[in-house]
Amino acid sequence: MRIQNTVLSSAVAFSFVLLLQPGSGPLAQDVAAAARANRANHAKTESEKADSAWYSPTRVTLRAQEQGTSAVMIYEISGNQDLKITMNTTENGKQQTGEIMLINGQRQWMLAKNLPLEKGYEIDALDVPVLSLKLVLELLRAAVPGGPSQIKEKTTFNVHEEIRSIAVNTASASGGLEAPWSLQATIEPTAADQSSFELTAKHMETMHVSGTWQKEATPLAFSDEMPLDGWQILGIGPIKTTNGNETILDYGAQISNKHPKTLGELRKVATK
């Protein structure tokens, strides 16, 4: 499935992703479908990522609301690029909280707590919120390419792009915002190295998301002593499966047969 347009929406449990396809109305997808994106052919898209100051936060909060459902996603990024995402959703008065972590050690690991993981598509639970974060950071970059230090007071920026699409990717999924698109971004410095924002992006439909961006002077660190009780542990990497005589190579996350008790022990494990 080719992702034609990815926008943020709280209508999907534990996700801000809503797919919009040309010629159709909004098509709310489940987490698995949202992350089964086309992984190639980005020749018609352009994206500037790591060279923007927007791409070095230590904490980002995203908030969205749609049709009686609200969602808040909190991203915490450590100095060694470990990532923790806390997802809080409220739908029909029912509150849910899920957590997911990306851990770097001898290999990459995914930890999940209170999150439904579909067998064979476990990586989707990580890909979807990461794609959502990357899209927001790209929109902030589009509004203020020089980064948050360029903003001295609350300012509204209007961007109209007719040619260049926005592409966001992980190792196993991709998405973005197809041209033509427009953006209204209101950004306000609220403290040293911290800004609040309101983003409204339009392609064929409209996306609205608010949040905060922060870069703390002292990088976050997730303690090696953190217990792993209650966390599902999955190894991330290439996956080879067979279907009859066909061999299928993929990239994803699989439940590990290792049972480390702490985060420090997990970092030292080199195999699934």
C-alpha cells in the first residue's frame, strides 16, 4: 500500500496516524495498516531532517482531538538515542495508557507495555508514533528552517508548497505529506530551549495538532536499573520467513526468548 498522505489524528487508538488517499475521504486505519507502508520509491519527495535543529529534542509532547477522542503522546529521547513513548488516549470516557521504548545496546530492542501487538506486525506499534513525530518535526522545520532559536516571540508562519512533498521514514515504514500542501504554524518560546506550537496542515484534508518541543541542557538517561517487569521484549532487525518455496525477507520486531530483569542486562544481550 502506498501512503499518499499521513496526518495526525487521535481517532486511531495509540496513534495519531490517519491516511488520506486522493479521491477519497478520510480513511481511518488501524495501527498495523498504517505502518505497512511503501518502503521504496521516494524519488518525487524531498525532505531535510537531521540538519535541522528541530531534530534534536529531548522531549516532545503531541496532542490531538477528533470526534470525541483525544490523545496525548509524550516522547522522551536520551543522549544515546534511546526513546520512550507514552501514549494516553481517552475515547468515550475510557482512558488508556500504553508505553513503548526503543533501546540501543548490543542490538536494538523494542519494549512494549499495555499495548496490543499484532503477530507478524509488532514493529507497527513503534513505527506509527515515530512517523507521527517525524512528520511534526518536518512541519516545524518547514515553518522555521533555522530552528527554534530563531523565534523570539509568539509568531504565526504560513507556508504554501506546490512542488515538494514531505517524506518521513523508519527502517520498516514510510509516510509523508504529498504536494501541494499548506501549513499554518503558530510557535511560541515558553522557556529556554522550549517552545509550544499549534500546527494546521492541509492537503486534501486538514490535520491539526498542538504540542511542546523541548531540548534540555542535560540529556535524558534511562537507568540501567530500570526493571523490566510487565514489559514485552522484542528484538529488532531483519526477519526471514518462508511461504511454500518462497523466502521472504523483511525488517521488524519479534518476541525475544531472552528474559533480562533490568534495562542494563538487556543492553548487553547481543541476540534475540
